[in-house]
Amino acid sequence: MILRWKRLAVPALAGVSVADNCTSTSSNGFIIDSQAAADALNSCSTVSGNVTIQGSGLTTIALNGIQIIEGNLAASGCDDLQTITAPVLSQISNNFTLFNLPLLASLEFPLLDNVNGGIYWDTLPELTDVSFGNLTAPTYGLPGTNVDGDISIASTGLSSLAFLNFTHYSNPAKIWITRNRQLDTVNLTGLSWGSNSLAIVDNGPSAQIFLPDLRSVGAITIENAGHIDVSSLSETSGSVNISNNAVDVLSVPNLTDIGGSFIVENNGLLDDISLPLLTSVHGDLTVSNNSVLHMIGDLNQLWYCEGSIDLSGDFQTVTLPSLRNIIGGFHLNSSDPDFNCTTFDKLASETSWSSSFYSCGAYVPGSPKDLAIHYQTPNNEFKLSKPVKAIIIILSVIVGLFLCALLLRLYSRKTAGRRGSLSRNRSREDGVDLDETGVTRSAEEGADALPKYRRVGEPGEVPPVYQASEDAVEAGNQNTEMASSSASVTARRRWFFWS
């Protein structure tokens, strides 16, 4: 019985030892600095902890028994390392990082189908051969590797990213494919959307870029490409930058909204831009220095730009029929001396067009003179904007009301003067002003014996001595008492003549 117990106990204890050997208690995880260190994990189907390959003198490392790494897989600073193989590895639960491996040429991971973190490879100038998962598309399902994090592949010797052709992505924050000088094809057929940025920059001089299923992305930058396929892209939350490419056509038939700037610069072979559904750009729109691009004509739905619009090149025709709202300014500069600015001049003069500044011209290199054809107002009349017209109308109404009030006041005064004149005329009889003499008409009418007077006597007539009857004297005294003292004095100083 004791012997039997020993036979049973030894395998059990061995199992505990194997389990302990597959779990790292160190923050550094498992350090692979020799093939012997790698072989110590051959019995571990699952390794709990980071696995780091480092050390000089290594040329080949084989992780023969590991199926799952619950942590990171990393290799760096191995100057002589040429090959890494993991024939049964299917999952890396965190990041897969390779950095500064100057001689690494081959990665063999034939069963790898899950990277739950990101792929970060940099400075691998000799890396040309990478095998991930099963790249033969079967008649069912979606083969390939699932990548849940970022992908950054930079400064490698890769000529193709075929190992990523059937890769499926789960909301990567970024995908950067940069400085891979031998790379002539980037085919990310499994990428449908990315939350932050996509940059395919400075690879082979005519790299073919295929992103046929990409529908939404943060920012996208493509440079040094010979072909660009983003036929399904419908929106971006960031900027779109297409610069320094050898493409002849930029066609994004389903793109409707750009969340940042739209930049198309220094594309020496580009002769056609087609974005027929684009309606809004929430940044600047810049098209410049594309030497054979002579026409911009397929942006017919664009009506809103939150930044400025800057179009510069050898344009013969530019049409933006729906453009109305520009938060920044509008600047169009063509080097074609026959360029016609008439359409944009008319739009800029309308109140429906909004922009902080406007300029359109044709300038031949070396000359400051604007040669463009410009819109002329009919009959050379000066056209005023609606706000200015409104101000003029308001001022005209105010001035009109003021003149009316002034004329009414003058008319009232004139009418009052006429009434006073008529009253005075009624008080005059035969040249005598009764008001001036202090005698009122009522007094005159009440005195029957009051004689009539003439202001001027007959020629040669000597003024007679005035002889008044008693009734006349009495009536005169009554009227004199009612007059003011000044009027009485004036009346006494006048000469009157008997009629």
C-alpha cells in the first residue's frame, strides 16, 4: 500500500511543480535568454506572466509547447536574433512587441489567431517573412488573426502585409504603418472602423493601399502611395490628409462628413478629385501644389466648411455650386492666366455667402498682377450689401420725418400770421389803424358821432382845428381809458385831419 501511494503521489507532486513553473511570481515574468530557458516552458500549455526574449548570442528561439501567453510577448536588444518560432501558440492576451532586432528575418506563428492587446514592431530592418494564422480563405467563416488593440509596424524590411489580410480588428486606437521602405502593398481587408487614427506613411514609393471595408475612422493620413482604395469610407471624426503620393485619382464616393481638416497636397500625378457626397468639412479645406490637377469639379454637395478654404494650383476650372457657409476665409489662387473668378465673385457679394475674407485671382509665377476674369457690376453701379441698404433706409426715414415736422411747423406759423394780418386789416378803415390809436372797433361802432379820419391831407390843405361834439368827446374818452398808456401816447403823437 505504501508503494502504491508513492506511485500515485509522485505524479501529483510533479503536476504541482509543472503548474508552479508556468506561473511567474516576478513582475518581470519569464526571461528567455537561451534556448534552454525556452525549453523549460515546453510543458506549459498556458504561461501566466510576461515572456521576454533578450540577451546577446541568440540566433533562434523556439517556444515549442506554449499555446497561450497570459501577458505580453516581447523581444528587444538581441543583436544576433534571426528567427522566432512558436508552432502551437494561438493566443497572446496582451501586447506583442518587437523592438530593435537588426537581424530578425523570420516570424513563424502558424496558429496565432488572437492578440488581445496591440502589435508594436519597430526597427526590424531585415524582417521579410511573417506567418500568422491560416491565410488560406476557406469556404466558410472568417479566418485570420483577431487584434483587439493598436497596430504599429515601422522601419521593417517587409514588402507585404499579407499576414494581416484576414485580420479582424476590434476598435483599434491607432494603426500606423510607417517607414517600411520595401513595402509595396498594404491590404487591410478586415478593417471596418477605427476610433482614433490611421496612418500609412513613408513606405514604398508606390505602395498599393487597400482599405475596401473601412467605413469610419478618426483621422486618416496616407503618404507615398501609388494607389488608394477607401471606397466604403463614409465619415471621419478627424482630419483626412492625402499628401506626397503618386496617385492619379482620389475617389471617395461615399464620404459625406469630415470631422477635421481635408488636405490634398503635393500629389504630382493627381488629376482628378471625386467626393460627390461630401457635404461638410469641420476644419480647413486645402488643395495645393498638385501640378497636373487642372479641375475641381466633383465636390458638388459641399456647402459647409468650419475652417478656411485654400485652393492653390494650375486650375482651369473650379466649381463648388453648393458652397455657402465658411467660418474662416476663402482663398483661390490659380496660375492659369485665363482663370475665371466670376462665379465666386458673385457668390461672395451675396448675403447667403458667409466668410471672414474672400480672395480669388490668377497669378503667373513671378508676377504680382491679377490676371483673372472678375465679375463686373452692371453699368458699373456700386452695389451695397443688405445691412448697408437697411441703414440707409432707416436714416432716410428719419430725415424725411424731420423735414415733414419742420414744414408743418413753418406752415402753422405762416397760417397764424395770416390770421393776425386779417384781423388787423379789418380794424383799418381809410388808412387809419384803430389798434395803433388805441380805439377799438366796438368803441368806434358804439359812437355814432365819431368822425372819420384820413392819415394824409389833401394837397395845400391846412389842418383845421378839431371841433368835436360832446357825444364824440365822451366816446373818445371812454376808448382812451381802455387803451394802454403806450398806445395812448402813440395816438396823441399822430396828426389827424378832418375829412
